[in-house]
Amino acid sequence: MAWLNGGTAPGINRAPPIASVAARSTGAEPGIRLEQVTELADQDRDRVAHPRHRLYGELASWWPLISPPEEYAEEAAFAASLLRTANPPARTVLELGSGGGNNAFHLKNEFEMTLVDLSDEMLRVSRQLNPDCDHLRGDMRTLRLGRSFDAVFVHDAIDYMITEADLRDAAGTAYEHCRQGGVAVLVPDNIAENFEPSTDYGGQDAPDGRGARYLSWSSDPDPTDTRTHADYAFLLRETDGVVEVVHDTHEFGLFPRALWLRVLSDVGFRARSVAEVTTENRPPREFFVGTRV
């Protein structure tokens, strides 16, 4: 799944946001706390411009059962192989749209992760999973932290960029936070060349009796625009056995390979695409890699 500037929702099933961020020697201006270096007016505007998805708000506590972190191990390992192409080798990584922190759970074993997401509720989930990582609230289109990183990672939250302007803004944010020789790795669930309407399902149970199951249904109502549509049905069982049914609707951007490469090139990266190597029973994703030269 690609989840609102925050994590994951196009096909939720993947098997388909350190110490204080206060100024460090890696580039922040002395005396500035990075938690404060965000554009709150723009973030408020973006909350109005984009629907409030229930999954990232009132349902966020269910995220670990809907999309458990262990399902991200293989994909995170492949992403790490591309993050390692930074020269000199990457140590610090900024993840935009980090959601519940499932990728960071694996990547933090090798990299020092700073996690950014638009949803306070998803950041709360990620802090429980990754208490050793820095977490900041911010929008990937407008965020400016005043420091650079060895690499920038954007998982399928990039799918919430539903216009070319959105995509350019997010790519610009990645470029602004990437040091020379660093890399940005962007991972859409689909590009125009490989999108097919589909259904997916998953979920699991917790030891305390809670359980979650989901069904997703994706479609492309208007093939002439840059958007796809997905409906999600969630069945959520509380510890007392009561089950709630929730419906959530999401829109995702869909762009051709050539546009992805052009956008990355236009903001300043040397761009390439890499076909994912996966053992999962699904088509491989296309990873877009930008090197700041």
C-alpha cells in the first residue's frame, strides 16, 4: 500500500517517520532544533487539500496488524543495496513519508535514520517500533530541515503525489536534503507501464485477541489522467470480540517511467531506474535512483 505522505497503502501486503535532532556537525545551523524547521502553514494547507485518510488517523493503532514490519524485510534489503551506492558510503538516511516505520525497522540496522511523516498518529506508531530513530512531522513537498543527508529514501508514500507538480516538489525536497555524491531512492508501487486493476488482502492477529483483516480494490477510473483509485475495507476485532467494519478511499499518482526520470533529472539528479529483485509472487517494482553529482 502507499499511505498518505506517510507510509504504505497501494497493496498493503508488502510480502507490496537517534538521539535529538538538534543541530549536529553534519550541516544544521548552530542552535536550530530540526523539529522546529518545518513550514507549518504549508502543512496546514496540505491537510485541507488532501482528504484525511482514516487509516493514518483514527485507525493508525491497527497498522502493525494490517501491515506488519516483518513483511518489509526483503524490500528494505533491496532498498539498502541502492542506498549503499552513495559515494562516500551512506551513513545518514532521511526517509520521507515513513509512516509506521516498517522500512526503518530494517534499515536502521545499517543506517542512522531520520523519519518524516505528515501523520502524527503514524509517527506515534513508528516511535514505538523505532524509539532509537529521530521522528519529525512534515510534508515531503515542503519540508526543509537545513541539513543534508547521505541518502534520501521515499517508499510508496510517493504514490500520494497525484500531480506532476506534487512529484516535482517531492523530488526537489529529496534533492535539497541530499549531499553531493549522495543518492535518493524513490519506490512507487506502480508506474503507468505496469499498472493493472487488482485486489489484495491480508492482516493478522495480536496475542491479546485483537485482529485486523483488509481487502483492497484498485482501479483506474480515468486512464487519461494521472490518478488511480483504491478502496479499502477493514475488519477490526477488539479484545472483547466486537468487530468493526471501516471503509477508506485513497487516490494515488500514476506516471510513466520517462516522466519519473525527467523529473529527477530536472531537479538536479543523475537519474536511473532499477528493476527490483524479489522472491515475492508479484511483478517487481521499479526503483528510481537519483545521484547528486
